[in-house]
Amino acid sequence: MDEDKKPTGKRFRRMENISSVFSSSDLNHRLFGHEGFQFFLFQKRWEKLVGQVMAKESYVSSYKNDVLFVTVTNSVFLQQLYVIKNDILSRLSEDEFGKRFTDICFIAGPRKKKYQTFTTLDPINRAIEKEQRMYDQPLTDKETDWIRHWVSTHIEKEALQAPFSDMMKAVLQIRKGELAAGYHPCPRCGALTPPDTSLCSSCERKNRQEKRARIIELLRRNPHFTFQEVTSRFPCTYPLYESCVNQLIHGYKERIFHQFARPDEKRRLLALLTHRPIESMTDQEAEEALKKLPKKSW
């Protein structure tokens, strides 16, 4: 592109450094020039104005127009601050934000509450720290010797012996930490399971899948069963029952739509929708009933 034909304007200007983000707009003024932010910084400078001893028993609480309100937690210090009030005002006149105040009102009150900062990452960091403490388990000499002997016996390449040794130590530390934290073997597969659960996550997922498969098979054989009839045979929650019913309904709808459904599948679909036994209806009756039902119902 020719030099004289380069596009110009705000979006084509170059930025030399990160400070240009603030200097090139009014963001600097809106962020750091805000009166509330300046008052916050002024509160931090109170210790420099009155000294460390006085700042322990007093703090800037608020202001209104040209009057500064200072809360004092001790009656002795309250009297002392009244004595040096003029000295404090002279120091305020030299402060960029404090020069607006012409009077100070000292108020007896409680100590300032210190709130611990909180971010959305704090729960994650606490969980990571807890996990690190749990897995920071020392290995005995016997365990270290066993790892060293196993690696030297089974790993021929010397370059791989150190990584394998570190990996085995880390795995052993994890297992010792979980046992110390109350983990117990899963009754189905033997994997260590947290104390508040009976099965490991893998077996729990398989258990849910097997339970879902049993309920679907029961509804295939008896599509008219209600939730009470299903849960009397396989205890389950209503959302699980509803999900299984919807899965069967969707499957029958697809087969009927593509016109390769078996003759009895229309009766099974109607039985799922109306809870009528399939023996109490004919194929013709099911077809006529499905035609009359709104399509959104099935």
C-alpha cells in the first residue's frame, strides 16, 4: 500500500506501550480521578497525617462538604485529637484531597472492621491448597528402597529411571494422602473413594446407566406403567422415570415418521402417552388415536 494511501483515523493509530491505553482516552480520569477512589486513597494516608499511634485508635469514616468525620475508638485519644485539631488541619491543607476540609468532627465509635478480600478464585485456590496438603505425605525408607529396586529391575534405560521413580513416588504419596483423609476402597472395583460416597465416580456412573437400562427395559415390556408402578419395582426419582419415558417416545416417533415401525409400536407409543395397556387396544385404534392427538404431544 502506498504511503499516501494508508488509512487514517482512530482505529489505525499505533500503540507504543500499555500506558497508552489510559493516556489515549478519558479512562484514566474516570478510573483514577474519581472522587470516591481519591477519598479511598486519602483514608490510607490518615496514618501519615496523625501518626501511627493515633491511627491505631482512629480512622476517617466519611465527609460532607468541607467537614471531615473521624471515628475514634478511645476516649483518651478523642481528647488528644481535639487538642491537636489545628495541627491536623494545617497538615490537611498540604494534602491534595484533604485541602478541601476546613473542619474536623471527631466521633466516638467502634473499631474499623477489616474485611478479608475475596475473589472468585479463592474457593479454587483453597481446594488446591487442601489437595496439596493431603498429598504431601512423606515416604518411609522402606518405600523409597522398594521404588528404587523396582525401577532398577524393570527399567533398563537409565534416562527413564528417574522419571519413573518420581512418578511412582507421586502416586504413592497420593494414595497415602487419600488413605489418611479417610478414603475407602470402592466395593465394586476397589478404587479409593472419598469418605462421603459409597461408590467411586466410575462405578456410580455405571450404576446409573444400569438402573436407567432396567427402567427402559421395564417400560418396553409394560409401556402403560405409571411412575408408582415403576418405582415399586425399581426405586428411582421422577426425573429419571420421565427421562426414560421421553427417550422411548422419541424413539417410537422417529420410527413411525420414517415408516419402518413395527405394527405394535404405535400401540406402545399410545400406551406411553395414555397409560393404557397395549392389550386393550388394536393397531387400527392406536393409529386413529394418534391422528387425533396434537403432533406436539407426541
